[in-house]
Amino acid sequence: MIPKYTVEYAVRFRKHQPNQPLHFGTDDPVACEEFLVELLERGFRLVGLKHEGMDLPGPEFDRMVKAAAGMLAARHICKALDIDADEEKYRFGMAA
């Protein structure tokens, strides 16, 4: 059975090209966004994002990446300022 969401990504190595895409699949959209956060955090290349086997349309793809980037920024703000997620949301309005 095809997972609802499939993330294709690649690890960047300087001297080893081309990189073969790796796959992560889940049926949970929140787990998908959390995985995207991890990819952004580590600087991995995001090759593609599929929903039920079909490439996600541009605006939906951008929305998921933007949400993941917001979650990552919120994490960094909480860590840098030593505040909890509620205070971060109140002060900065980002999704934790």
C-alpha cells in the first residue's frame, strides 16, 4: 500500500555525484512536516514531495515547506531565548 505522504530527499556529499534519492513515507501529515523540519535542520536536499503517489502541486508543496521552516524557526527561538512554546507563540507568533 502506498503511504499517503512520501518525501524524497538526498544527502549531499561533495565528491560523490549523483546522489540517489532516499524515501520516507507516512500517512500522518504532521509526521511528514516534522520530517521536513529534520531535513531542513540538517541541510539535506528535498527532491520531491508526493501525496498518494502523485507529486504535490506547487502551492501545496510550498505550504508544507513553509510550515516546516516556521516550526524550525520556532524551535531555534525557544532554544536561543530559553522560553517555552507558549511564550514563543505569544511573543513571536510562530508555530512551535
